[in-house]
Amino acid sequence: MNGKVIIFSAPSGSGKTTIIKQLLEKDLNMQFSVSACSRPKREGEIDGKDYYFIGVEEFKKRINEGLFIEWEEVYTDFYYGTLKSEIDRLWQNNIHIVFDVDVLGGMNLKNIFKEHALSVYIMPPSITELENRLRNRNTEDDSTLSKRIQRAKKELTYASKFDVVVVNDRLEIAVEETYQAIRKFLSK
């Protein structure tokens, strides 16, 4: 193994992506692992940067070919996963890999990479605040919002299975706590 792995998981709307983007600008020699997904692209998202957007049938084909290190069907026909080729691409450049995955994907990756991985769970201050954040993104209709909140409640029960839990109540504090935990892990 040419590097270490930092795994981020959190309910949608917790601020995990914002925290990751700030950490990638720091002196940690990390790069984002781009996940693959079968969901439609949102406005402003770029294929190969935000996700590798793959149709449902092609995603299933790649699963059967063993091209994913981990994958999950998060919602019906909405698959998310990590391509083995993405890991190879980053490690060839001796870069530590950052994963932004759901909680089950996070636990799967921790089991795969073991002591070479640090799993970080970004916790929202409350379900109410999480719902407000999701509503303010204006990317969800009421049905999708309800599904995300129900899923978030379930995902919150997994927080204790992660190495580090950071409550994102104030962004700058959450970023600093996460930065310090990663620096400590990378220095081992």
C-alpha cells in the first residue's frame, strides 16, 4: 500500500463535502476519491470530478465484473461505489485517498483497509438542523427530503462504529478538529 485512506461518512446535509473540500486545501497530501453513481447528474456537477456517472445497467455490469472495491444500492436503482481503478490512479501518485461515502460504504472500506484507514463520521448538530440544511439546498422535493431524513436517522445510529466523530455545529471548529485527527493519523 502506497498511502493511507481517510473515510468520511455522514447523513446527507451534514456538511461533510464542505469539510472535505477545505481539508483538501491543507498540507495533508490527500486527494478526493471520486465515487461512481447511477443517479442523474445534478446541476453544476461534473462527470469525473464530482462522481463518475454511470447508467444503472452499466453499473450492474461493472459490479458483476468485479470492478468495484465496494458498492451499495442506496435507493432503488441508485447505486454508489468505489472503482478499483480510482484507488490505483491515486496510489500510483503516492497520495493519501479521501473517500466520501455513506455509512455502510465507510464501514466496508474500514474493513478492507483496516489500520491503513481512518474513518471519520460528520455528525449534524440535530435532525432539525439537518432538515433545515437539506431544505435550504433546494435540491430535494418533499418526498425525497422525507426519505433523506428517515435515512439520516438510521445512519446516525452507526456513528459510534467510526474512529472519529466530529459534530459540525460550527464549520471552522469541525474543520480544525478533523484536520488534527487526520494529521495525527498520517504521522503514525
